[in-house]
Amino acid sequence: MGIVNVTPDSFSDAGLFYDADAAVAHGRELIADGAAIVDIGGESTRPRAEPVGADEEIRRVVPVIEALSVDDVRISIDTTKAAVARRALDAGATIVNDVAAFRFDREIAAVTADSGATCVLMHMLGDPRTMQDDPRYDEVVSDVKAFLEERLAYATSEGIPEERIWLDPGIGFGKTLEHNLELIARLDEIVAIGRPVVFGASRKSFLGKLTGRQVDERLAGTIASNIIAYEHGARVFRVHDVAPAVDALKVAAATVRRA
């Protein structure tokens, strides 16, 4: 899952693809590099990010989705808003990636159900403005697992078939360094819920804390975390640098099959 941030304030590529033409070109580059999914977002979810109105989010993402949907790739809309999801799905998206797991806008579940789209339900503590203030858990893996199980049950109750639901433990979303490492080490407990697990550690700050590297220098750390997550059962990887991630995961998959 290659990332296209059509935003001026994302943590890793702020403003690089804010222009629609630049975003489309980047999306096509990710597809050429091997992305099976292009995840397009018009609102930053970095820590302490300010919210964006639905109309502005639609203005940012819909032209990009319309341009990329003609290519042979699945399009994911990264949004928490029903209005944005509806317009994105009409434009050609087939996946709704909601970092709030349908908690911020209850109508988004109905939009997803009615469209026949797949959805990604992610764990996040609080919201982007507050999630990193002082994240605490009774036991992080058990708490995240319980949350995802509850959200899975909610989504199915809203009419979304279980086979169209993926789960994301939300690496970096309301987690300390130790929380992130514990989730990665015990990711098989999230996989045991029985739905495909999406893993998104690309360039995140916990990698910088471990390595001392700046945002654009965290590729090696990203690949290492992806390989460990793959070994523990994750199967969808949300990344900025598609080509090296694809190569690394091909090697991991070939090796794990032999084990």
C-alpha cells in the first residue's frame, strides 16, 4: 500500500504532493514500483495535526483518485469522514481506510456497507491532536486487540461483511516507543483475530528514536519492522518507499514459506 499525502503538513513529505498533478505522478510512480494499493489522504494524521473540513479534503483527493482509478491498482481513501468517503468511492476508490475505526463519523460505516467497499479499521488513542500527549494502557496488546475486536463487531453489525474488513494496530497512533515495540513483537496476537492485518510503520518517529535518523533516513528501519511484522502474520504494508519494501517482502515471503 503506497502512500500519497495530498496535504501541506504530513510528517514525512509535507507539501511535496499537495498539487494534484504532483500527487497523480507520485501515485503512478508507486504503481510502477509495485504497489498493489495506493492510499490517498487529504488530511494529515500526524501528532497534533489540525483537522481539515470535508469540502477541502474532497477538493484535494477526488481529482487524484479520478486520475489514478483508470490504472490497474486498487485505490484506498484515507479519511474519517462519511462525505469524503462517499465522494472518493464514487470517484473510483474501493477501500475506506479510517484511522478512527468508524468512531468519529458514524455514517461512514453505512457509506462503506452500501458501496461494497473494503475497510481498514485502525486503533488510535484519542485523536491526532492529543494521541501522543501521554498514552497509557493497562496492557497495550490486550487493549488494542480488544478495541479491534469491538470495532470488527460494530462494522459487521452495520452491514459490512467480515471478509471485507481489515485491521490495523495503529503503530505510532497514541503509543510510546515501548508500546510500538511490544505490538510488533506480539503482532501474531492481533493476527489471531482472524482478519488481514495492515501494518504501517513507515518512517515513523519510533524508528527515529531507535536509530537517531531523520524522517527521510528511516528506510532501513522501516524495512526491518516490516519483515518482523510479516513473520508475525501482517500481510498489508503501508509504506512511502514502495520498491525497496516490495523487494524485501518478496525475500521474506520466499524464506518464510521454506521454514
